[in-house]
Amino acid sequence: MARTAVHTAAAPKAIGTYSQAVRCGGAVYLAGQIGLDPATMEIVPGIDAQIRRVFDNLKAVARAAGGDMKDMVKLTVYLTDLANFARLNEIMASYFTEPYPARAAVGVASLPRGALVEVDAIMHLE
């Protein structure tokens, strides 16, 4: 099965040796997104703004791959402070509808560029 890289200027450019997403058949594997503003490549300030920016970035990559948030089947969330988990849930509810994607949440010591949250995703397209 062929692998195809997905890129969009509507999300932050890759800052390392990875693609924003890779499509393989009907599966699309989206790289982790942090709260980088794609226009400035700077982290937006505050946990709420970072959570929204992460989901906006994921949405942009999903659309570039031919899908949308409703096509995401699995998320992995990384938080530097698990006390922010409730805020993540509240904000996430504005980006997804039922059935929600499966999800894991992990507390981590640090994230790239001092980010407070990172989320990666797997999307399935028909």
C-alpha cells in the first residue's frame, strides 16, 4: 500500500523530520500538533488558546487529507499538567460530536517549544 505525505500551509510546517500527516489507504496518521500559530510559528499564550490552536491545526491537516474532525477515530493527548484535563474535555466538545474518537491522555514532563498540550490523531476515510 502506497504512503502519501499530507501538507498544508493552514497548519504549522513540520519542524523536524516528519510529515504533518501520512495517508496509507483509508488511514491517515496525523502528527502531533502543539499550539503553534501557523502564520507566526509561535506558541499561542495560555492553555485554552493552545488547546483550541491544537484542534484548529489538526482540523486543517485533516481537511488537507480529504477528511474532517468527524473522521478521527483515535486521539492521543499529552498534557504537561493533568489539572488541565477538564479544560481539554470542555474545549474538545466544541470540535467533536458523538461518536467521539477513542482517546488516551498522558501526563508528560515537557513538550516541544514549551507547549502545554499536544495531540496526535488517526483518521479513517472511506
